[in-house]
Amino acid sequence: MHPAFSVIFLTTLIGVGQGLFLALYTGQVYSLANLLPAQDSSAFYGMGSLLSMIFLIAGLFASFFHLGHPERAWRAASQWRTSWLSREVIVLPAFMGLVFLYGALHYLGWTMPLFTVSDTLPVDLTLIIGFLGSVAAFALFISTAMIYASLKFLQEWHSPLTVANYMLLGIASGFMLAAAFSAYTGVDLVAFFGTWAVIFTLMGMVTRAASLIRNKNLRRKIELKSAIGMRHSSMHQKAQGFMGGSFNTREFFHGKTAATVKVVKISFLVLVFPLPVALIAAAYALESSALPMLAFVVQYVGLMAERWYFFAEAKHPQNLYYQSMA
Amino acid sequence: MSQMALVIDLNVCVGCHACVTSCKEWNTSGWAGPMPDQRPYDADPTGVFFNRVQTYEVGEFPCTETLHFPKSCLHCEDPPCVPVCPTGASYKREDNGVVLVDYDKCIGCKYCSWACPYGAREFDEKNKVMKKCTLCIDRITDMSLPENERKPACVLACPTRARIYGDVHDPDSEVSVAIREQGGYQLQPEWGTQPANQYLPRRKTRMHIREDELVRSDNPLREEMELPVEGETLDDVAW
Amino acid sequence: KRRGGRLISINPIRTGYSAVADEWVPIKPGTDGALMLAFIHELIKQGLYDREFLIKYTNSAELVIDDPSRDDHGLFKRFETHIEEGCFDPENKLWWDRDLNREISTHTPGTEPRLLGDFTLEDGTPVKPAFQLLKERVEQFTPEWAEGITGIPAETIRRIAHEMGVTARDQKIELPIAWTDCWENEHNSVTGNPVAFHSMRGTAAHSNGFQTIRAMSILMTILGTIDRPGGFRHRAPFPRPIPPCPKPPNSPEGVQPNTPLDGMPLGWPAKPEDLFVDDEGEAVRLDKAFSWEYPLSVHGLMHNAITNAWRGDPYKIDTMLLFMANMAWNSSMNTASVREMLVDKDENGEYKIPFLIVCDAFQSETVAFADLVLPDTTYLERHDALSMLDRPISEYEGPMDSIRIPVVPPKGECKPFQEVLIEMGSRLGLPAFVNEEGERKYRDYPDFITNYETSPGSGIGFLAGWRGKSGEKFLKGEPNSRQLEMYKQNDCVYHYHLPKSYQYMRNWNKGYLHWARAHGMTRYAEPITIHLYSEVLQKFRLAAQGKWPGRTPPERLRRRIEMNFDPLPFFSEPLLSRLGDSHEYPLNALTQRPMAMYHSWDSQNAWLRQIHTHNYMFVNTKTAKAQGIEDGDWIWAESASGKVRCMCRHSEAVEPGTVWTWNAIGKASGAWGLSPKANESQKGFLLNHVIPEELPPCEAGQHMSNSDPVTGQAAWFDVKVKIYKAGPEEPEQTWPQFKPQQKLPGQDPKRGKWQSYFAGMFRKKANIG
Ligand SMILES: Nc1nc2c(c(=O)[nH]1)N[C@H]1C(S)=C(S)[C@@H](COP(=O)(O)OP(=O)(O)OC[C@H]3O[C@@H](n4cnc5c(=O)[nH]c(N)nc54)[C@H](O)[C@@H]3O)O[C@H]1N2
Ligand SMILES: Nc1nc2c(c(=O)[nH]1)N[C@H]1C(S)=C(S)[C@@H](COP(=O)(O)OP(=O)(O)OC[C@H]3O[C@@H](n4cnc5c(=O)[nH]c(N)nc54)[C@H](O)[C@@H]3O)O[C@H]1N2
Ligand code: SF4
Ligand code: SF4
Ligand code: SF4
Ligand code: SF4
Ligand SMILES: [Mo]
């Protein structure tokens, strides 16, 4: 497939946004359980949510470039019964709303407990909204991933691993950012978020590696045989019916050399996984506050490469019909 | 419910592209238009077509088959392109099974084209909406046209009548009979999309001459006394 | 094919209609003659010929004088009777009666002639039936012999011959249609042998094409499939006498100032005296048509006109007018040189072709060379007549012609060329265009096609339909002022349905022939006997042998005439292969018509050019690999006379000794209103650059045309080439390249997006330019 930058940005940016929010909320829950020191709600959670919002809005903004008619985007909410794309279109704003609320409540400091569960756990609005937000975050990961995973014709994508990757890589990058954010704001949650970021990154590495291996040994379900219904060992297209290119040749081919694709693959394998982990580790040792930020930036760049490769790797069965011209 | 469709007879398609141009001629100026072109008189001209004719070579010299292969939307009975559409712009008509795009609803997300394993949809880069073969919906449903013209443009244009149009759900229709009797088949059946359009395979007419068909009593060489009449023939004894 | 008919394609390449054939028989280009002869050999050997048809309807049984010592050797033995002079084939010839065992006049009722054997007439003349001569001729042409030439296995040849013969014999069609033949025999049905042939330039565009097609016609004849159901059917005005009557002028005196040409511009010479030559026997026409070089060139030799004019051979010219022909590109051979000839100057700096007028409807390559451009309308902007006088669109069931009427007004300064001609004819006072008082006869073209008659009162004009005062007559009848309206009311088409009894066997169908004569389609109602043996050709051969009382060919051409004017079919290698170096240049290079394009003039069409934006050279995969050429590589195709750089496409659908490309897809940069960077000129190529318009010097002359020696048919398909990979340092662009053509006044300038807001307001201005 042809990797569209709008989609690369959309999926990676909201991934970070979702992950960051989940990180923040995890932090809040931990501190509630006194596993972590409590944080200043407006400065940390408020600003953190804002940061997450910025990523989500940026992602949304990017997505519009993918549409021929952004002004009609609202229509895309209508087919939630059948279309994962439609579902994403519904869940994304919903999630953004919740993040906004969550952030706003923290910012305004409306954190007075509504009630306490078994005298130990004070439940305030942020906790509830945060919980709903987390659910939405996961729903969003699933719908985004399912847009691709649900297409059975694109065998590289048609697998639960696609969902796992979107989720884990999104969360990992979010926790990375959380770590960076903590480092930046000087709160000592760097270790906490950093550790989790590393854990998620390593989990992501496992699932992503798994999908790479799976796709490497993929058995093509369709060959020219069934595409044109002729049975013969030697068949070649001579003319695809046009010579100046068409939507079919632009949308479904990345048009890059195998070498380029390989370079992208290797670079994302380095940038997304080992490098950030190393940087976080180094951050521990050197107590540096810059390294976590670097780690995030490196990983995000890597994720863009990963997403580009995700598209480029997928071979659409329609391509069987567009192999030669004369 | 009926399911209108095309049956394409690869046994007689000569790859003339008449269906390609007549399709564009009718549709670009009709209900489904426009079908814009980019760089029409410059390098690498490109544009929207609903129907393309391709050429394949099957086998190796001298046992080569040259196959001309027209391809347009197959109006699948279970069209994967429809449910994925977030806006409902892509739909399949209840009454005749034709799969269409409502340009006014389409947001141009191209998702439906990803969901079509046949590459039958083409994005209109100028108007930013998805387009595709409409089975000439504005002809086949136009009751003001005389019966014999209430057919797709490509069907009417085909010089070898390689394109047959009709209702594949009606067992007695010309298309159903052709599919039944001439081994009609679907493209990429593995997916279960059940394309309504089907293709008729190549068929070969062969001839076998037996030796005794060559030597006969009515051989004109006899008249010229060029052939000895070996033994008696029916000519000599029968009356 | 749907009804189970069997389609066999004989073609070096498998595309288009060959693709759907039940059997593809790849053949080496230029060798079909050998294949046809082997078919004939096998059919005669097996007795799979239609004896009755041959006897009654062809000259197979007619007795040919067989005595090389005599001057009339090879002519039919004719007996003296008074016969009206005419261009038909008189029936004063002889058969050998198989019962009386002596000569009799042909078609004597109740007699049966011998087809084979040799006999001596009462006057002692040794004779043989024409069919005997054919049989002797093809004895040597065995399938094994043909295999070596055509590359088709002998058993395949034999098998197909048998298939044809047995089908013709056993699958007879019989239609309950009663008819009467020229000899008064009543037939109560029409029968046919369902074996039909279709062949065009694949056979014709080789220098041995005439004999190849003659062999094929003889094959059709012995199978008995001429104008019978299931076979080859005539379309009005055919059948015509063999050869048809019109003749070109036959001496320089035929061309005089202020005098109409003494003869037809194109015609059918039937004997040396009909040739258009001077006292030395040399050509009079610029293209040398109807000379001893190409005696039967009924189409002329357009493809040599520019070269001859440039050389001033046979004479220098002052003005050349090119109409609807892209001679600076796809309808010339050796195109790059021809383009130079068009602008070449002599020692005193004068153009060798001083004044060039081009009438074209598009910005073709040729337009760029014009001193004067006559912008013609397209067919949508003018009246046209697809006339009985030219090549009508007749159907098997009867004569048919049609007109075009304008559907849009002409643009800019365009004017229908017909109007230009009528204007010129009238101003020059040419007899056809002015009356006795010298006043203009015709207002305009519609008026002309309505009222013109071939000769005053002949009743024959351009259109066959709705003639006569009130449109009650057809084919022949006085002009009808409302004729064009009547065409319009009938979809612009006139189709006369012959009665069923006139639709078959028309060469010998008394009813039809008399009908045809009555309606001015033929002059004679005489039977049109098929020439299995061609006495016409023998006359030219006798002239070459010095046995002809009349004209004889120039010395240098004697052997050429003697060899090629063979009354019986034979096979000879194409001229370029014979005179060239087939080891250096082993491959035949062909073109094919792309179905989606008409010659050069469809690249201006935005849709069609998306289908054929540029062309590739198709090469058999093994042939290419042997040269280390991969699919898609840039290669050179080089002939003895020129070379082109192009892209290679591997193919399994082409015979290994052949390379080919789509015809005329490649364009000169900037032509056809395309951008100079258009794929047509950057990646597309024109094969014509490697096709020589003249043969290497040979006995026959220094500058003989690359054409058939009998008909002057251009040998587009004779060229031999070698192919090799283009160097890595070479640009990925076709060669030769030409300086981009400039836009012409009136060609729409590129419009900016903003202009669409003015919805073409500036259009008119742009057009008048
Ligand atoms: N679409 C389209 N139609 C056209 C035209 C056009 O430009 N475009 N042009 C019109 C004109 S002017 C003409 S003259 C006709 C020409 O009509 P065709 O004669 O059909 O023209 P081609 O396609 O050039 O050649 C026909 C076939 O001859 C084959 N061939 C070449 N050499 C040999 C040989 O030695 N032996 C055999 N057996 N086959 C051989 C080629 O492979 C090709 O398939 O087409 C007319 N119709
Ligand atoms: N290599 C190779 N060369 C070939 C052949 C081949 O098979 N192979 N085929 C040969 C044959 S058979 C033929 S017939 C020739 C054809 O060659 P051409 O006769 O040159 O054919 P075109 O290029 O179709 O048209 C000639 C010109 O007519 C112009 N034209 C179109 N419509 C009109 C009109 O209405 N009025 C006027 N005035 N002009 C108009 C076009 O713009 C074009 O410039 O090519 C020959 N050349
Ligand atoms: S019009 Fe008919 S014959 Fe021509 S390409 Fe289309 S289907 Fe084939
Ligand atoms: S062919 Fe493609 S576009 Fe047409 S209905 Fe089937 S899936 Fe949809
Ligand atoms: S491109 Fe248009 S039709 Fe296709 S899925 Fe998107 S909205 Fe639906
Ligand atoms: S049915 Fe109509 S829209 Fe579809 S390919 Fe044929 S002409 Fe084009
Ligand atoms: Mo031609």
C-alpha cells in the first residue's frame, strides 16, 4: 500500500495522546494507593492532559488531510454498526472530550471526594472520568487498529497482532512522553513512567517482531490464477489497460525500492525499541532529565517509520492486476 | 430480488477497448460523471475509467494463449466495500443489486477501495470522491429508453458481443444460461464476496479427420483417371 | 465461433483476433506464399478440390497452348469468332471433352471436360488444361518443402489442408434459392463450402505479396468458396471484369496542358500497351506507377513520391500537395531522411521540393513542413460521401453507400477540402465544374454530390440512393435535388437489398449480371470466369521474353518481369531478404494496428492516449534473453538503413524470429498538440525510421522501390533488423529525436485554472489566433 502521511501522523499522534492519558491516570491511581507520592493536580495532571490533548488534536488535524471532503467528516459517524472507521470517528472525539474534562477538573482542582469506598479509597470526579477516559482510550486503540485488521484482503494486517501493536506501541510512546514530561516538570515519576515505558516497549517489541515474522512467512491467499481465472504455471500480464498511471497504481503501490523499504524497517526496529530503552536506562544512571525527552523523540520518529513500513509492507490483491504496461 | 450483472465472454473478447471508451463517453457526461483526466495532453496522462481492458499471456511459445481481460466493478453480492464505508455513501441497491456511490455523501476517505480486492474503484482526484462502474444505472433503469437500449453502454458497444447483461438471479436469463452452459466463473472466489459479474472461459473447437475420410469413391481424381479404382466401390454395385 | 465454427490464425504474432483463435499457427513473416502452395499441393494430391466449381466457374479446364517454342506459348487457345471488343474475357476458348476425347468449345451443353492430362489439338497445337499446369506447378511444393520456409511443421500443414478440404466437401451448405447461370442452366438451390479466408496486409505488405495473395485466391477457388454461402462474398460494385475496365493514360501524350487526363488517374492495365510509359519504356508518373517497374500498381506508390521528387527522378516538381497523409511521419519509409528531403536545397540554394501544401485537420508532423496549410474540417464538421464511385460500404446482400452531414460548425478558419477543390475546379474552369458558358456549375459540395454525373446524362453519380426526379430510382437515374434530405431521413445510409437469387454466384449469375448492367454497375453481362491461370500475367512475361508483338520492358527489367509475371503462383523470398544480409540482420520487424488507435491521428485524443501513451518493441522472451535483454530494457533496433532506440517488452506471443510494435504510436516532439515532453515522443518510437523506401542497388535499377514488383504495394513488413541493449550511459529516451514542433496559430494556449471561471470566454479569440 502507499503510506499516506496524514494517516501515519494520525495514528502515531493519537497513539501518544492515548498512551499519555493512560499514564497520567495510572499515576493518579498509584498515588491514590499511596504507591506513589501524590502530584499537584493542576500543574501535573492538568498540564499533562493538555499535552495529551495537543497530540490528539494534532492527530485529528492530520486526519483531515486524508479526506477529500473534510467538511463532510461528520457524516462518517453514521455507519458505526458496520464500519470500524465510523467507530473511530465516534470514539476519538468522545475520548478527547473525556481527556478535556479530566484535565479541566484537575486544573480547577475539583478533586474533593464525592464518596469513599470502604473508608480507604476516596472517589472524586477525576477518578470516574479518568476511568471512563481509559475505557475510551482502549476503545480507540481497538477501533483504529481494527480499521486495518478487519480487512481480510490485506493479509499482513488481518491479525490480532495489529491490534496488539497499535495498543502497546501507543501506550509505550505515551509512557515515554509521561517520563519525559515528569523529567521536564521535575517531578520524580521519571523512574515510574520510564520503567513502565520500557516494559511496554519491550512487550511491543515482542508483538511487532511476531507480526514481522508472521508476515514474512505469509502464504498469499490469492494468486493470478484466481485473479483472472486461468490455470497455468506460466502467466504474465502484458498490458494493464493504461500507461500513464491510475488510482490503482498510485494508491496501492509505495513505489519505493526494496532497499529503501529495508532501511526503513531496520531504522524503526532500532529507533522504537533498543534505543529508547537504552536512553531511559542511561537516564537512571546519569539522573539526566534531558535523556527521557530524547528517548521519547527518538521513539516517536521510529514510530513514524514503523507506520510507514506497516503500510508499505501490505500487499493488496488488486496489485495482481497492475504489473505491466504496453 | 434480482441481481443485474455482466457476463464477459473471454472466448470472444479481442481486446478492442470499445467498451472502455464507450463507458467513459456515457458515464462522464451522465449521472455518474464527470470522469476527469489529469495531464490529458502532457507526460503521463491519467484519468478516471470505470472499465479497463488488460492483456495477459498464458503459457510459453508456441503454446501461448493471449488473453484479453476486461475488468469493471463486479457488483458483488456480498460487497466488502459497502459495510466499511463510514458515511453510507457506498451502498448496494435493494432492487437490482447494483453497487453505487453517493457522491454527495462521500468524504473521499478511500477506505472502500482498500476493501475491494479487485481494484474496481477509482478515486476522482478532481472532485475528491470515490467513483466506480455503475452498471450504467442511468441506462438500465431508464424506462424512457427502448427495451433493447436499456443496457450498459459497454454492452451495446462491444463488436463481438463478448459482454452479456442480465439478471443472474433469474435462472432463465441469457446470463444465467451462459454461466450454466459455458462454465462461467467468478474472480477471487476465495473471499466469499460472490461477484455478480462472471467470466466465460476460452473454449476450443477442434477437428479430427480420419484417414478413410480422405480416400473416397467420390474423389474427383477418379474422374481424371488419376486414381486406380481399387476393387469394387458402392458406385459400381449399388443402384 | 460461438456456433462452433473453427477459427485458425496464421500469424507470427498472437494478438487481437488471433488471440481468440482455436488454433494459432505462428509463421515466419513473408512466407505465406509457400504455405498456400503447400495447401494447394496437398488438396490436389488428396483430390479435395471442388471439381464441378473449377470446371464451370473458372478457367481450370480451358486449354493453354503448351509449346515454349511458340510466341503464343502460355496463352489460351482461342478460336476465331466475332466478339464485341471489350475488357471482358471472351469465351472463345476450348475444353477437352472427356467422352469424345477431343477439343470442344467451353461450356458446350451436356459435355464434361478433362481437368488433367495433355492433349494435341486437331491443328497439332500441344495444349494442357490450366489445372494440369497448376498441378504440375505445385508438385514440388510439398508440406516438407514449406516447413523449411515457414517454420510450420509439415504435419500441421497437412492436417489443416485436410481440415479445409474435408469441411468444404462434407459440410456443404444448401440454400433453397433458385438461380440461373450465364449458360442458361437453372439451379434450384445455392450451395456453399463453408471455408472462409480473411487476409490483409499481413500478406500484402510484403514484396512477394501479390503472388502470395494470388496463391491464396487459388486455394479459395479450388475449395470452391467464391461468392457462395460460407465463403468469400462479393460486395457491390464487385464482381467486376478481371482485370476491371478503367485504364491509366498509356503515354506521355496522355498528359497535356489544358486538357483532361487521357485515362483514369488509377486503373487496371491488362497488357503491356496499357502501361503509362514513354518510348524508352520508362515511367511517366512521379511515383512511377504503371511503369515496367511496377506495372499493375493500381494504388500508385505514394511512399516513393517524396523521394522521387527530391531526386528529380523522373522529373523535378514545383509544388507538392499532401492531403490527409502524414508523409513526414508514419506513411513514409525511412522517415528521418524523408523529413530532410522535404527541406533539402540544391547547389543554388533552391528547395528541391519548392512548394509544399498540406491539407490536414490536425497538427500532424507533416504540417510542420508546409509552406501553405489548408486547415481542413474534421468529419464532424462537413458533408462527406462514401460513394459508389470510390470504395462504398456495400454489404453482401447488395449495394450500400452513405453520407455524412455536419453535426458541429467548422472552427476557426477551417474549410472542408471538398469545398476547396470545387472552388479551384470552378475557378480553373475545369470541364467537370463549369457549363458550356464556362459558368460555375456547383454551388458547393452538397450541390456537387447531388448533381454531378460521370458524364452528361449518364445518370451515374456519387450516391446510389434516391436518384431520379423524385427519388424513385436507384444506382442509375437523373439527379434528384432532394437526394440528401432523403438520405438524412434514412440515417444517411442507402442499402439496396438484392433479391435472394442475385445474392450468390454473382460472377456467373445471369440475373445478377444483367441487373448490374442495367443499373450501370458493370458494362458487360458476360460471365466473370476466375483466373486460376492468369493469361494477363503471361502477356507481360511474353513481352519480357521478346515474344510479344507490342511493347517490351527496358533491358534492366526483363528478368524481373519474366520472373514475377508468372501465370501460375510461385513463392520467392521477400526482396530485402534476398538483397540484404540476413545473417547481420536476422529478425523481421513488424507493426500491427492497435485497435484503439487510427494510425497517427488519435494521440490528440485524451482518452485514447491513456491506453497507448507510448509503445514497446515486443521480442520473444528467448530471443531477448539471448541478447541479455531484460523485460523493460532500452534497446536498439537496427536495420541496414537506420536504427531506433526503444523499450523492450518480452512476449511469448511472438515467433522467435520476429519483433514487433504498435503502429504509429510514437510521435515527433510537440506534434499533435501534445507537450514536447509527452510520452509519445520521449518513450514512444516509430518503426518507419528503419524501413528503407528503396532497395539496395540491383540489376533492376539503382533506386527500385521497396515494394511488390507486380503491384508496387509497399513492403512495410519486409524490413530485417538486429537488436541489442542500449548502453548504460545512454539517455532513457527514444532516438531519433527531432526539434520540438512549434504550436500553430489558433492552437489553444494552455489555460490556467483561473480561466475556467470565465468559462471559455476567450475561446473564439484563441481559435482565430
Ligand atoms: N484500429 C485501427 N484499424 C484500422 C487502421 C488503424 O490504423 N487502426 N488502419 C486501417 C488501414 S489503412 C488498413 S490498411 C487496415 C490494415 O489492417 P491489417 O492488415 O489487419 O493491418 P495490420 O494490423 O498492420 O496487420 C495485420 C496482421 O498481419 C500480421 N502479419 C505481418 N506480417 C505477416 C506475415 O508475413 N504473415 C502473416 N500471416 N501475418 C503477418 C501482423 O502480425 C498483423 O497481426 O486496417 C484498417 N483499420
Ligand atoms: N511501419 C508501418 N508504416 C505504415 C503502415 C504499417 O502497417 N507499418 N501502414 C501503411 C498504411 S496501410 C497506410 S493506409 C498509411 C496511413 O498513413 P496516413 O495516411 O499518413 O494515415 P494517418 O496518420 O491516419 O492520417 C494522415 C493524416 O490525416 C489527417 N486527418 C485526419 N482526419 C482528417 C480530415 O478529416 N481531413 C484532413 N485533411 N486530414 C485529416 C491526420 O491528422 C494525419 O495527419 O500508413 C502506412 N504506414
Ligand atoms: S468491447 Fe468487447 S471485445 Fe472489445 S475489449 Fe471490450 S469486451 Fe472485449
Ligand atoms: S468489485 Fe469491488 S467495488 Fe465492486 S462490489 Fe465488489 S468489492 Fe465492491
Ligand atoms: S471514499 Fe467515499 S465511498 Fe469510499 S468509504 Fe470513503 S466515504 Fe465511503
Ligand atoms: S456497465 Fe456501464 S459503467 Fe460499468 S463498465 Fe459498462 S459502461 Fe462502464
Ligand atoms: Mo492502409
